[in-house]
Amino acid sequence: MPDYIHETEFEVRDYECDIQGIVNNAVYQQYLEHARHKFLLAAGLNFYELHEQNIDPVVYRAEIDYKYPLKSGDSFVCKLNYKQKGHVRIIFYQDIYRKTDGKLILKAEITAVVLKNGKPVLPVIFTDAFKKYEKTADIK
Amino acid sequence: MPDYIHETEFEVRDYECDIQGIVNNAVYQQYLEHARHKFLLAAGLNFYELHEQNIDPVVYRAEIDYKYPLKSGDSFVCKLNYKQKGHVRIIFYQDIYRKTDGKLILKAEITAVVLKNGKPVLPVIFTDAFKKYEKTADIK
Amino acid sequence: MPDYIHETEFEVRDYECDIQGIVNNAVYQQYLEHARHKFLLAAGLNFYELHEQNIDPVVYRAEIDYKYPLKSGDSFVCKLNYKQKGHVRIIFYQDIYRKTDGKLILKAEITAVVLKNGKPVLPVIFTDAFKKYEKTADIK
Amino acid sequence: MPDYIHETEFEVRDYECDIQGIVNNAVYQQYLEHARHKFLLAAGLNFYELHEQNIDPVVYRAEIDYKYPLKSGDSFVCKLNYKQKGHVRIIFYQDIYRKTDGKLILKAEITAVVLKNGKPVLPVIFTDAFKKYEKTADIK
């Protein structure tokens, strides 16, 4: 696993917790999506503007290991790296750690495909945007 | 893969769709959770009452393959089966199909662990409740 | 208050409940939106197709009285009527009742404005679609 | 209207936007709730710990005026004040402003009631916690 190249900080909001008093399992996918979009933005790619150009990154596969639950009041950080796989897939490695003690909360591998006018491609604006991360990211 | 043993019907609500005009990827985990809870209820297990007894099924791992997006107006069915794995894990196989044409939308394997007073066990009320499904479910 | 002209049935999903074990107050606005969109659909107006034509109903003001909380396992019905106000506003009266005993859960007045290319108007397709409800709805 | 006594900063997350490309109207209630809970915390009151003591603030009435929509990428601040009304009600005045230009996005009056063991009271820990705000807040 390569070093992380991007971090997004969060804190749990009470409405994200369910009857069990812990963050609902679906909410983590919202956290992961927000962290990926913040990374894209840092790389110069705006999700909304991409959509306006008919370029839509979509989630193709999600593998999520829930290690420990987040609770009301917790602060946490979502750390990210990625790897290009084949011609059109990007695998995002996204791990969530609790801020107070660094405890590992969740590990995820999210495979995304970029659709341009509905067809899977990896547009040049993506490969260009990602160039600055190539040294640290695990791109083959 | 065994036959399905439970089905839950849904329709897409517009607030579940995002900027791309399709159901947001996190929302599918909400659908899957609701379908599991409906299955538990059909088996005689009430998620909320279990929690009141300090018995909490939690998601341990999620593997989700997104095959085709749901859109505003779509009706769909979430079909389910499960398998016990080891002493304390239950793997739910959950597939979503569009109602109009039976198109496969999503395949998921959700591994759950039941916590009783915070410790992983498979309580007797679970094994009892699941007995009626043993012929059709793939229980070892 | 005129009679209701449309009803949408729901059941509480566990992920909609929060730490307090009751449906989170924001979720009711999602229920109300879904019920309005179902009414529009029954009237022949598809929210998504309207958006594709740059016709966007938006919420202008919400007044919501929370009478009694919904809990895990509750079934309920959202009943609706509306009134046109002035040239461009539509006020939706939306009340939620628990199914088992008819208990009033919530009363809401949601004022919507329809934007066409960003400007408030009440398009002819709306006034046409609503005509069949004029006898029962309280339209001036 | 008195001066604001508390501010919470946010940024729009893309999953909060709907088909219209703007923040869904129900999501604002989530923002408002989070801002109230942050204020309570600043006043020394932890929503989750209160619940553990059977003290539950609940929303009794919401009045929300939607002035201008938030979009993908927007940063905003939710400013708050409150007023005690009668013996058991607290009215929170909550206004949302866009960060870049101070544009008013939303005005809300959220009336809350605190339930202790299910009965409406204003517990001493609330009146004590709020004392430090009495000079600036509009308490009668």
C-alpha cells in the first residue's frame, strides 16, 4: 500500500447516527464520496463541471471493511490514494482514522469508471490532472 | 448461488438521485439495509427490539458491484439469500433488479456480525428464527 | 381546510431513525417531497422530465408542525391538498397520519414556486394538469 | 432580531445536491440541526449524553424561508440566536449565508421543546448552560 496523497477532515453529525447510536453504515459511503470529490478538486477536477461536460465518474465496485464504529462527537480523517487499473478503471484506496487516537475505523477500495457521453474512457483531463501525483501514487 | 428466499419492493424517490440524475451510490446501502431488516422481520426478528435487548447486528464487510444505475421513476426489487460463515458471521447475498424488464442493477455481499453486549456471537434467537429457511438457504 | 385529493403510503425505514430512536426531523421533508412528486405524477407531471425542460418547482417556504414522532416499524400515509396563491405560488397542505390508529403525526404547509428558465411562472402545463382537481381542491 | 451568538461553518457536499443540481430542501434541516447541536455543545450540553439521561430536545415547529439555493462547491455559515418562549419552548433563529459574498440563503425559526422522561420541561442544566448567553440572546 503506497503512502496517502490526500486527506479530508470530518466530524460526525448527530443526524448521521442511527438507532444503534453509531454512524449508519451507508453514511460512510457519503464520507468516501466527499473525500474523493475533494481530492479531484485538489487535482483540478470539479465533479459538477465535469458533469456539465458529460463526463461522469461513477462507482463500479465498492469493497468496504468496517473495523470500528464512529460515534456522536467523533472527529476523523479520510486518507486516500489511488491506482489506475487497465485503461479505464481507477481504484481509490480510502481509509478512515479517528482523530483523537488514530484508531483505524474503515478500509475501502472504491473502483470508479469515468463515463464520457455514457462510454467508459479515461479522459485526458484526468490523466493530466493526476500527473502531479504519479510519483507518490501507485500508478503502473 | 442458492435461490432467493426474500424480496422487498421499492421505488426510487427523487431526493435519492444526485447531480448526475441517478440514485447516489450510498443510497443503495440504505436500500440493502432496509431489505435485510424486512427479511429479519419476516423471520421474526425486530431490529429495534433486538437493540433494546443489547443485540445489534452490524455490517462487517460490504462488497457491492454496481451494474447499471437506477433513475427517477424506476421501480425495483431487492432479492436476498444468506449463508452462515463460521460461528458468528452471516453473509447476505442481495441483488437488485429493475421491475419493468428484470435488468440486474446491483449485486452485493454484505457480511454481518451480531454483537450481544458488544461481543460477537450468533444468538439462539437468530439460529431459531433462521431454521425455516435452512432448506432453501445455503446454510452449512 | 378542503378534503385531501391525494395520498401516498410509506413505512419507516430503520436508517431514517436517529439516536433518539425516532424518525429524524429532516426525513419528514423527504417524505413530504416524495408525496408531492407522486401527486404531480398522478396529475401527469413528471418532476424529472420537467427539469429536462428547464421547469423546476422549488420550495419557497416550509411550515411544519411536529405533533407526534414516527418510530421503527410504523406505517403511515401522507395526505395532500393544495391551493394556488397569487399568480405563481402553490401551497401544498400535507398531513401525515399513522396507519394503525389514524394518529396525526405532522401538519405541513409547503409553498412552492415553479421556475421556468430560472424565472417564477405557473406554466400552462401545471394549470392544465391541475384542472381535474379544481372541484375538490381549494383553488381561487 | 438580536445579534447572532453562535456560528457553524459548512461546505456543500455533492451527495447533498439533487437532480436540480442544488442542495435538496430537506438537507437544510440537517444543516440546521447540526448547527444547533454545535451551539448546545459550546454551551456545555452534549445531545448524545442528554439522550442517555432521558433528556431529549425535539423539534416542535419549523418555519423555513428558502431565499436562494446552495450549489456544489459553495461554502456557507449558519448563524444562530435563540429566545425562550413560555416555560418550555426555545425558539432558535437560524440564518444561512453564503461565504463568498454574504448572500442570505435561508432564514429559519425552529421551535424546540425539551422532553425529560417524555414530558416537556426546561431542565435546570439548560437554563444554567444558557446563562452566559443571556446578555446577548433575547431572553425574557
